[in-house]
Amino acid sequence: MENLHPLMARYRTKLKQASELWLEGFREACCLHRVAIYCLRSKQLMIRTGQCFLLNGFIFLGSIFVLRSLILPTLEWILPLGVPDGYREPCLSEMPIRLYAFLRLGLLQLIYALWFYPLYIFSFILSTIWYNDIAQFGLTVTEKDGPANVAPSTQKEPSTSQNATPVDKPTDLGRVMIGIAEQGYSLLLLTLFFLEVYLTGFVPYIGKALNFILLSWMYAYYCFEYKWNFSGLSLDKRLDFFESNWAFFAGFGSPCVLAIFFFSPLVSYGVMAVLFPMFVLTAAGTDADSVVDAHKTKWRGEELRKLPIFYAADKLSMRILSLLPVEPQEQTSDKKAL
């Protein structure tokens, strides 16, 4: 029993470290006053953020409100659910009730097909473009104020395009190709991770808790990914920094998930589409590296163990990529010689 005391003390220390980092991430995500400050300093950011709120908040969520508060009660009044009071022939009333239910369901599906689903697709595509603009404008504002570290120990090299020589061109082209390949792999990785998040929701007993934690990590990564993309941080460094500081990012993503966790899918999308730009802007103003370094200094350099959050998605991604046909380099050189 005496040997267990040091082990338990170590676990309590690690739990306290993780809790403090989680709270730091949660606090950084809740610094929504930065959104108002950044919008006041950038007219373009204010316009784009306002457009996002107008589309997703007023039009999309407003349409759901009109459906539930006006259209559904009207349909239930015109096509009632039950037998009217005083009707004493239940056998004769079964036929119109079934017909009413069929018509009510058909009209609802028609409304969804002609309005909500096209609006959802339109909102998703347009919001994706706007999120990128919002992140870019937000990072421009933070750079003017004195930029926070966008990545751990990462600095962009100064541009030397004016002094470029023909020897430098292949290097530039190689960087572009590497960037495209990283974006493609990142898209595949996050898609598989999203599938993993979705499937954990069906796990008995602990599924909801796992789903909440994984969703927190997923939204935190999405928020910081815009910042890392513009900084030119490579994918392997992003994943390493994210997995090494998993407690901080779990805390940062928690407010995002809390806002949508208890709503229906359509309402959750609308709420998240409104709030997501705000969390992207708070991520743009968050110096995650400094927060983590301050934590290490407080705990005298002790770090939490790296948590392989993307291990399953990474392995599956590599498996999928290994199935793609790749032409051997020798055959390619032979074809060029011919």
C-alpha cells in the first residue's frame, strides 16, 4: 500500500495540471469581448461577421422559428391530430385522421425539401467562404496590435521573390505542392475524425461523454486551423502541438459544444454557424504557446503526456492513401526517356 502513495500523488498532480490547462482554454474561448474590439478596428471584419450573423442567425434560425411557431401549429389546426370533440363514430373517423397525418407529413417534407435543405447547403457553402475571410481579417487586426504567437517556435521566413533565381523556382513549386498535399491529407484526416466523433455517440453509457470531449477537440482544432494555415505551420507540427496540449484545447472547444449539444441537428448547425466566427476570432487573439509556457514554468517544466487524439484517423488515412495507385519512379523516368 505504501508504494501506491507516490503513484496516487503523481496522478493527482497530473489531474490538477490538466484541470488548470482546461480552465485556461475555457477562459480563452470565453473572451468574446475580443470580437467586438476586432470588429470596431476593421470595417471589413464587421461587414463579413454581420453577413454571417444575418444569414445563419436571422434567416436560417428565423426560418426554424417560423416553422415551429407558425407553420406547424397551423398545419395541426387545419389537419388535426385526433378525433374532434363530440365525434362518436371512431370507425368512420380513422380514415380522415390517417389522411391528415399523411398530408401533414407530406407538406412538412415538401417544406424541408424546397426550403430548409437548399438553405442549409447554401448557408454551409457561403459560411465556409466567410469563415476564411473572417479569420484573415481578424489575424490582420491582431498583427497590427502586436501579433500573438501563431505557433510554437515558428516564424515565417521573409519573402525573397524579388531576388529569386531560376534555381529557387523548383523549391517554391515544391512548397506549393507540399502545401496542397498537406491540405488534402488534413481534409481526409478531419473527415475521418468527424466520422469517429459521430460513431462514439452510439457507444452505450459513455457515448455522450466521449462525444462531448471529441467534439470539443474537433471544434478547437477547426478554430485554430485558420490561424495555423495563414502562419504556414506544417501539419505535423500542428498535430504535435495540439496533442501535446490536449487539455488546453479540450477546454477551448467546450464552450462551442455546450452551445449546441442539447439542440436538434438543424438548430445546432444554425447556432454553431452563428457562434463559430466568434470562436475563430478568439482563437486568433489567443497566444496558446505563451499560456502553455506559463503553465510549464509554474509546474517547473513538468508536462502532460502527449495524447494521440488523431491516432485512429491518421492510421485509417494512411491505409486509404496506401490503396491509391502510385506509379513507380523508375517507370516515370523511363517514360520521360522515351
